[in-house]
Amino acid sequence: MNGSDRGKLIKAGFRIMRVSLDRYSITELSKTGSWVLVDRYTTQSKTTEAIRVFREESNVIFESE
């Protein structure tokens, strides 16, 4: 997905997120085009649980790094 595609999705109301399992963190693409930390977790299982919760929202898209 390129920057133009991401911008269109954000304008349409979607949230684009990335997961870093080695850092136990989730980041979200802001409207200005920078990646912002959503949260940092203490374990991989807590990170996985947060991913599951975000995936239940219909407007969240996870992008691979």
C-alpha cells in the first residue's frame, strides 16, 4: 500500500496500524503521515490481546512493516 492509498483510507475513516512484536508495541498512522505510538505492552500475550481487540473494530487495518 502506498502513501496515496493510505491517505484515502484515513480520509474515509479507517485507522491504519502496525505491530512490532519484538518491541511489544502498536503504532498508528496519523493524518499528517507520521507513525504515532498507540501503546507499548509488557508481554507478547498482552500485545496479541490488544491486536485481537483492535481487529474487532471494523475501521482498523493492520499493515505489515
